[in-house]
Amino acid sequence: MAPKKLSCLHSLLLPLLTILLPQADTRSFVVDRDHDRFLLDGDPFRYVSGSLHYFRVPRVLWADRLLKMRWSGLNAIQFYVPWNYHEPQPGVYNFNGSRNLIAFLNEAALANLLVILRPGPYICAEWEMGGLPSWLLRKPEIHLRTSDPADNMTKIFTLLRKYEPHGPLVNSEYYTGWLDYWGQNHSTRSVSAITKGLENMLELGASVNTYMFHGGTNFGYWNGADKKGRFLPITTSYDYDAPISEAGDPTPKLFALRNVISKFQEVPLGPLPPPSPKMMLGPLTLHLVGHLLAFLDLLCPHGPINSILPMTFEAVKQDHGFMLYRTYLTHTIFEPTPFWVPNNGVHDRAYVMVDGVFQGVLERNMRDKLFLMGKLGSKLDILLENMGRLSFGSNSSDFKGLLEPPILGHTVLTQWMMFPLKIDNLVKWWFPLQLLKRPHPQAPSGPTFYSKTFPIVGSAGDTFLYLPGWTKGQVWINGFNLGRYWTTRGPQQTLYVPRFLLFPKGALNKITLLELENVPLQPQVQFLDKPILNSTLHGLRIDSLSADTLSASEPMELSGH
């Protein structure tokens, strides 16, 4: 995120202030530098804005979130346009469904909100690769973000005046909360601190954008990552301790900010829409579907890619998710022998199996060695998980997969087969057919699929999937990828499930889990009516965790919006 900056107007305010009203061609917006203000249609104007990201909110929920922002007293919204969300492959564009940018702009107009549009191409936003498409990395020598150094301004209004003596005062990112990393505590900012700072700026006549006003969710594989001494992937939840919660509910912070705003400009009258109905269900006992390795023919229907040395995700055009690397031992290993990848070459987590038996995990910056045994000809499988590309920093070419050939003892392992896995296709199209009768592992561990069908009794509501005792993996509801869970690492313990994903009474819903490591003795899940976002397990045995990783609170280091 960028500093709490009062940015140069050229770089942040003027990317676009769009007014979506029928009389748009008669409207005007002027920067009146002589009088340190904006003019809207010739009248003095100050915006009080809030950030939300349409790409973190399903389309059916846009109107609800925008209405609540307008009711809060905001007169504008600010958001990014992520390049990778709209051009998933070179020359292939997607502006449909929840990617329909024009539809979102129209919803903002209906809510009587102005729009400050920040189109990129680079956005950070804790989004996968900062919004840059991963296919840029198919050119291995590419250098990203090298022509324009990062903005490191940390001073506020006085520093702005040094560079721009005249013009409106603007704080483009006034933080209402902060993001969460796996393995650290849930971040919060107090209501009193937020309201005091906002009131001080409004008293100075400044225009302010609050980041975030509604955070949303990193569904699927869209979370980004930071690098602060080590690789820090960002959680599925982007709740951000924002005034509107991840589930779209008003919080005490919202009402306090609305009260401050009302001292400086009119706020809409009438009651705020109530919190959405919530639902509890379960516990549900999931059934074993089978080991991931049993479905390779469906997960990679075109077969593997062969290479002497392992290839990265980008080299085989696998943008997100998982890829399986396979080779065979060329001699018998009688004693436990070190297995490792040089130069921190696991990006980002490797789940290692010998003849289908799970051996353990290698993790970027964290766990760098396992001890393996095996016979001549034993099959060595390494499932690589892309945990999200770095979203901040210059030249952050964050290649995924095995970046170096693994070493077993003193032997460099060669002759690899790479299986780019289409797990979402399997879950969405094949599993519902119930045609898959594959052998079940006797003692399921390592990457394994579980599922359960269930009805909704009564009316459906928003809910939060809780996975007690599970380790780490990916979860789908009716084929929709909710995102990653990492119960043993925390702090996030539940996944937000909007009610529109659930089939109503009379139909069966299906939950599918890919558990990557270890399954609880009772493979159960529950749906709760409240989220659990702040439960970091301090008892983790991770030898290379630094002392500050699990600290009670962490200063808000700037990482780059």
C-alpha cells in the first residue's frame, strides 16, 4: 500500500473523475488552484469518498454495497481496474458478469455516487501480481515496473504544499483498517483513531478517500502477496476491518464515520438497509472422493509436458492454482536422505509424495528440506501451489513452481513431467456427474478431495464456512471457488459464503474440498452465522518463523496501493 499520502493531483485525482448522470455533457469539473479547491458545475466542491473493488464483490451485491456507502454520507467512490481480471490471456478480453465495468459504473450512478477511477495498468491492491497479467512472465527476462520508481512520499499536507503550493488538499488513501497475512493476527484500527483523523482533515477543507470502505473477498486464486523479509501471502478475506464488513453489514465504524461526515455536509436521510439474514447449518460430515493423483487424466486431459529440467507455471501457461511435477528415482535410497530445492526455488508450497504416499511440505522461505527414502523406479510427485504473486515492489517478477531442479542427497533430479491441473474444471463439470469411481487411499493424507451434498432447510442466508481440524486447501460451493483456507495457520478461520451461491429449499447443494495435507478424524464442516477472522494459532511449529511473525500487533508498514 502507498503511504497515507496527499497525492499530487495529476497522479491520483485526475486519472478520471467521472460523473455518470443523464446531463453529463453539461457538467464540469475544475481544479481551482487559485482558491485551493475543486469546482463542480461551477460551485465549490469537496469529495468524501470510499474505496471498494468491484472485482472483490459479486455483481448481484454491487447495488447493496453502493447504497450503503451513499447512505454513509459519501459522495464518491474510488476503485481500480485490474488488467489481469479483464485480459486473462493476450488479446482475450472479458467484461461479462462480475467483470462488467460499465454495469458497475451505472450502479454507481444509480446510487448517486461520483467515481474516481484508477485504471492501472498496475494497481497493487493486494491483488494477484498487482493487477498485471501473469502472462507477461512468459517472457522470462521481462523487467516489470522499472520505468517509474515507487512513490515513497510519507509527509502529508506540508509536503504536498512544498511541491504544489496551490490547489485542493487531498488524501487519496486514508486507511480505515489493514490487510491480513496468513500466520499473522487479524488487523484492526480503532474507531476513535479513524474518526479523529477524518474530522481533522475535513476541518482543513480536504477531500478524503477512505481505503477501504468495503473490502470484499479474494475469491478463487486472486489474492496477492507481499515480501517483507519473507514471502507473505494475503488471506482470502479482504474484510480490512472496514466500515462495511466483508458480508456487507454496517459496523460501528460506519456509524461513527457517518456522524463525522454529517458535520461537514448533508447525509442521506432514512434508515440504513439492515444486515443481511445469516444462516447456520451443520455440522456436515464430508465423504472421501479420492486422492488427487487418481484424477490426473481428468485434471490434465492433454497429458504432461516433458522436460529435462522442471519448468515454471509461466513457461507452460499455467496462470493460477496448482501444477504436478513427476519424476522417477534412478536408484534406491535406503536411508532418510535430504530432499531440497536450491536458492529458495519452491514458489510457493510443495506437497511431496513418494509412490502416492504423502511425505511432507516444502515452503518458500519457511521449510526448505525433507528426508526421503525410496526404491529404484519409485514415483516422486510434487504438487506445487501458487499462493499468489507479489503485488507490490518494483520488478517483482514472481515466477511460480519449481524455479530450480530439486536435489535428493547429492543427485540433481532430472527428466520431469509437468501436469498443469485444471482443478476448477474437474470440480465444476466432472464431479457433479458422479461418474468417478476411483480407488480410495487407505490412510488419506496429502492432496485429497472430499465432498458432501446437502439441502437448505428453511430460507437461505449469508453464511460463513468453518473448517475445524482441517489443515489447508481450497473449497468450492456448487462449483464456485470460494478461495483458500488455512485453518492451522490463521488468522482467518471461516470463508464468506454469499447466499446467492446456495440453492434454495428443495435443491441439493454441493461442497467440495481439496485438502492438501491432513484431514481431521471427523471430516466435518459447519456453516456459522458470524465470521471468525482473528484466530491465529500461536502453537505452530515453524522453525524459521521470525519473532515478529506472530506478534500481537504489527505497525502498518506501507506496501503499495
